[in-house]
Amino acid sequence: MTTNGPDAESNDRVPREPAPHRLGAAHSGVGHGLGRMRTLVVVAGVVAGLAAFGVGEATSELIPPDTVQFNFFGAKRETVSRDTPRVVRRTTALAYGVLGVCLGGCLGFAGDVARRSAAASVAGGLLGAVLGAVLGGQATLWLLPSLLELRQNHRDLDMIIGMLIHGVIWGPLGAAAGLAFAIGLGDSRLTGRALAAGLVGAVLGAVAFDLVGAFAFPLAKTDSPISLTWPSRLLARLLVCVATAAVVALVVSVPRPARAAVAQPPLPTPEPQP
């Protein structure tokens, strides 16, 4: 004999959906994690800019100057110069190599920290530092002579060519930093977006530096590979690093955990009718 009481009705009930306040708490946790990760990336960009400036200033005269001969009232004299093509090329390669190490290493390490994995605690940082050093140094040695010759032949386009010099070399450094962050984070879906975001961010930083530097530091030759004054050099490092980190932070997402399958209760067995 069947009954129509509460116990019988409970057998046919559908499992309840998660309470709305629980869903809100889950979304809040994801948002908090995303905000923390983005803050970590931007802080890494600031640290990279300051570190690149400090190390760059300390190593700015490691390349020895060249001895240059000149005539002085018919007599041959000698002097030392740091403005020769060889010294400019190697000094810039050293400075941009340091920039690449700091930017790639800091963003890669930020990905390592955000991942919180002991097995990959330094993978992103090491990858970013190595890629940054290679790209910053080698790309400068290969590309800078042609870019400086272009600048020499088109003096009326100094600012545009300055943007080209900085963007062509800083762009790959930003791409390497974005890639290093994605590797450190351990999210393969983010690799392409982070690489592209790093490239775009570094190019935007180069454009911003040449525009701001031309007005803020008119005598510092900010369109040169390395400007003449330390405030303008600090601005250059901070703009390229922070812009790279900021654009990479925009494409960061927290990996969504797979949903656990909801166990369905067995269907009630009909009772025999009397």
C-alpha cells in the first residue's frame, strides 16, 4: 500500500541546484585570483624596468672606447670616443640584452609564482631571461647598423625612425616576456595570446617613449638607441616594461577547473500494487 506523505514525495524530487550564494562565492574567488595575478604581472613589469635601468647604468661603460685620429692644424692627434659605430652598436646590444634579461626573467618568474608549482618554480623565469638576452643582444647587433644608416639618410624623420629602432628591437623582447609568463603559468592556451600581447605592449611602450621623450627631454636625443640623460633612460625602461606587463595582464585568465559530475540518485523502484 502506497502513501502520499512527505517521504514518498521525496523519492521523486530532482536534486537541488547549488545555492545562489555559493555560486557568487565561487565567482568572487575566481575574480580575486584573476586580480591578484594581474597585479603580480604589473608589479613584475615595474621591477623589471627598475632593474634594467640600474644594471644598464652600472654596465654602460663596459665597452671600451675607440681611439680616433684627427688633424689639428696639420698635426695628427688622437682622442678616445664612444660615438663610433662599433662602440654604439655593442653598448646598445649590451643595454638591450640587460633589458631583455630583466623583462623576460621578471615576467617569467611572475608566471612561476602565480602557478604555485614547485616543479616549475623557475622554468618561466629562466626561459624569459635566456630568450631576452639572446634577442636583445643579437637582434641589436644584426639590425642596428641598418637602422642607424636609415636614420642618417633621413634626418627629417628622426622621431619616426627612432620609434622604428625601439619598436623593432623592443617588440621581440616583449614577445619573449609574454611567452615566458605563459610558460611559467603552465597554461598552454595562453601562449599565443601572451606572446602577441607582449609584442604589442613593447611596441606601444616604444611609441609612448619617443612621443613623451621628445617633449619632456628635448635635449636628450630620445630618438637615439640610448638617450643621453639618465631620467630619459629610466623613462624608456619603465615604459617598455610596464606597457608590456599591462597588455599581458589584460589577456591573463584563471584556468577553469573541470566540473565534477553530479551524482544522480537512482530512480525509485515502483512498489507493487495491492
